[in-house]
Amino acid sequence: MQVDTVFEALSSGPRRRMLASLSDAGLTTSDLAQRFGVSAATTSRHLSVLENAGLVTSERRGQFVFYRLNRDNLVNTLTGFAFELCPAGRPLKRESRNLGKRGRASLSNAHALNAAPVVCPMYEQVPSHP
């Protein structure tokens, strides 16, 4: 399961620090190894776990491979997990799926019916629609 893979990748402090470093710029294995004072082999193993989880992407530029944070996958995975924890999450996901099936025309009707924000006890108020 994708969520399990992501959380396994995030369970390591060094990998989380690498993700933070990759959030602003593409860096090579050597850049990260030097930054964190570990070997290139250790860094490469961490990057492999992050890439397998879909949290980083790699791009070859000449003889170097640059790694960068894959924000969309990280955000989507964590948001999906949060919705599973939130009691309001399942109905919201079901409503979203149904709206997608019926098309955009029903969005205004659904918005009128659900204009009040949904409150999840674990989080602040979350608007039911954008």
C-alpha cells in the first residue's frame, strides 16, 4: 500500500532531513552526503527508499543525478491519511467521488446543501468545498 511505503520512508530522521533539503533545490547524492556527513552509499540507500515511496524524483543531467522533493505525492498521501482519521473524511471522500461521477453541474447544488464547514475534531475547521 502506498501509504505504508510513504510512512516507512518518513520513519527515518535522516530521510526527513533529506526531504527538507530537497524541498528548495535539486541536489545530488554527493551534495546530500556532504551536507549530512554520511557516505554516498548511505545517502544513495536513503534516496532509493524515498524514490520508491514516490517522495522524490530524479533527473539525470550529464553525469549527475539530481533529486527533488515530489510535493504532490507527499501532500496527497498525507491528506488521504488525515481524511481516513477524521470522522468527516469518509463522507467527504464519498461526496467527492459522487460529484466526479455526476459532473460539475451538481457541484453548485451540493455546495448549496453543504455550505456549512465540516469540523474534524483532530483539525481546525475544514471547508466542505473550495
